[in-house]
Amino acid sequence: MEGVTKMNKGLISGLVLLALGIVCGLLLSVVNYFTAPKIKEVEDAIKYEALAEFYTLADYDLSEVEGTGDFGTIFILKAKGTETIEALVYTVSAQGYSGANQKIQMLIAVNADLSVEGYKVVSHAESTGFGADIVNNDFGVSEIDDLSGFDSVAGVTETSNGIKTCFNLVGQRIAADLGGGLSE
Amino acid sequence: MSNKENFFKGIIKENPLFVSLLGMCPSLAVTTSLENAIGMTLGVFFVLVLSNFIISLIMSNKKLAELVKPVRIPVYIVVIATLVTIVEMVMHAYLPSLFFSLGVFIPLIVVNCIILGRAEAFASENKPVDSVIDGVGMALGYGLAIMLISIFREFLGKGTLTVWGDFQINLTFIFDFLKIEPIAMFVQPVGAFLTFGLILAAITAIANNHKNKLAKKVANNG
């Protein structure tokens, strides 16, 4: 009898925890409802700001496709009034020091001749203090198919590896994408 | 304990950072600029005050407290994690530069031992109002401590004090006057330990001096 009472108490405690979890989940979904559009706005603003740093957008026909897996939006820049792809700008993510849930997200702009026009870390949750170094660092990449000159951030191995992975991921698919592998 | 004592104990007598030496890891990591310290203080303030209040509210109900007691630590974690996630989402949406600057240390507030410690040691055994006062005192004590560290580190390491966004006080003229460069080491991890150690030594010296004076006074009177 005592065992049953103990089991009931345990079960009720578990149910209390479950109820608390549901209440907290609901509360978070309400906060998310209000903040998610603003977060998307912030991230888009960073991306477009970075795009404008790489190219004069008025000179191109700009379109975008949603990538899959580690890829987010891929921006396609075509010569005005033509179907010739002049450049591709990838939103790509890879795991750094902060784990799989908080990946480093980068924008990598590659010209049709595979030269790297520019790159920018648009979001990350890596260690404080190194943040500025990650965002502003020159990783020494000028050709997407040649990462031999990749310059890591000193003392931040995992983060540097994550950034190198981003370049690698773009390098693996760019030839196919320029050859017509992207559909809008 | 009066409300005044309850409030001030977190700032001086039981300061979580300089006296209890709790929550040191994120404190040393984020104190590279005053702005980071202010942002972290706001986050910890929101989480600590509300978690103290909610946990105290749950535990002051006898029936509910009895049910929650066997699973109280998971309950604390659920409450604290929810509040931290709210801070994270709001900061990402409305203070993106601070969000990116604080990085991984925002979600790590969940496991900050100051918050969990106050929940278990104080909020679970006291009334909601007292718990809120305790939370406010502790959060302010923590905030003042990390702001003090960050002022030293940013000034010595960069010659500036970044208060918020573009509002930055440039103090490089002091270095120019002394004909030296800012000491970059102070914004590196080694500078965090050095600054913390020096401040802690100074506080201990002042406290010991105060104790000795009191002891002498008692001895003279006795």
C-alpha cells in the first residue's frame, strides 16, 4: 500500500513537471510569435547589407532560392536582362565551438570565375571576446576551389574549422550551380 | 532580516562574485567591454528576479511544494531556462549587436550557479516579496561587480569605455599623455584573471582593515 502511495506521489510530481513544461512551452511560443519576424528582419538586414558590400546591386538582376541542409538563401546575380550568372552569394552554416544548435552562419560571395568577391559572418554564438575577430577576420581566401592559404583565427580552432567548412561546402557545389543546377 | 539588510547583503556582504565567488566563468568572459557587462547584468537581473519570484511562489504553497519537492531541481531548471530563452529571443530581436557580442554566454545563464543557488538557498524557503528583494540585491551586486571589472579591462586594454551602442567615452588621451599604448592583454583572458585577482585582493585588504579596526574598538571599549 505504501509502495503504491509512493508511486502515486512520484507520478503526480512528474505530472506537475509536465504541466510546468507545457505552460513554459506555451509562454515561449507566444514570445516567439512576437520576436521571430523581428529576428528574421534583423538577419535579412545583415545579409542585404553584406550583399551591398560585395556588389552594386543596381547593376544586376537579383533573385534568390532557398537552399537545403546547411544552406540558407542563395542569391543569384545575373547580368541585367540576361540569363548569365555573374555571381552567387551563399548563406551557409557550419558547426563551430558552440555546437550543432548554434552554428556559424556566413555569406560567401563567389564570382562566375570562382574568385571569392567577399565573405561575412552574419551570425554566430562563439566565445565573447573573439566575436569581433571572427566577424572582421581576413581568412585569406581568394579562390573558392583553393583553400590552401586559409588563415585561421589564432586560439579559436573549432570556430576556424567551422568557417573553413563553410567555404568547403560552397566549393563542393559551385560548379554545378553555375552550370545551371540552381532552379528559382 | 529587514528588507534593507536583505537588499544590501547581495551588493556588499554576500556579493555573489567578489565574496561567494559564484558565476565566475561568464563574468570573466563578457567583461571585455562595459556594454557587454551592462547587457549581461540586464539579462541576469531579469532572470534572477523572476526566477526567485516564481520559485518562491511555487514553494510557498504547501501542497504544491510537497509535490514539487522530489523534482525541485528540474522544476528550477525549467523555470530558469524558460526565462533565459525569453531574454535570448528578445535580445536577438531588439539588441542584435549585444546578442552577437555576448554569444554563447546568454544561454549559459541557465546554468549560472548564482541563479540556481539563490533559487535553492533563498527563494525555496522564503516569501515571494523577500525573494524578489533578494534577487534585485544579488543581481545588482553581480552587475556592479562585472561592471567594475569591465571598466578596468576596457580602459586599460583599449583606452575606451563603451557604455551602449555608439556612446563611447574615449580616454586614449590619458595613454597619449603617458606616452604609452593601451595594454591589449587586459581584454584577453589573462587580463580577466589579473583584474579579478587584483580587485579581489583590494577588497579583501579593505575588509580585513575594517575588521581589525572594529576588533581594536571592541578591545579598547572592553
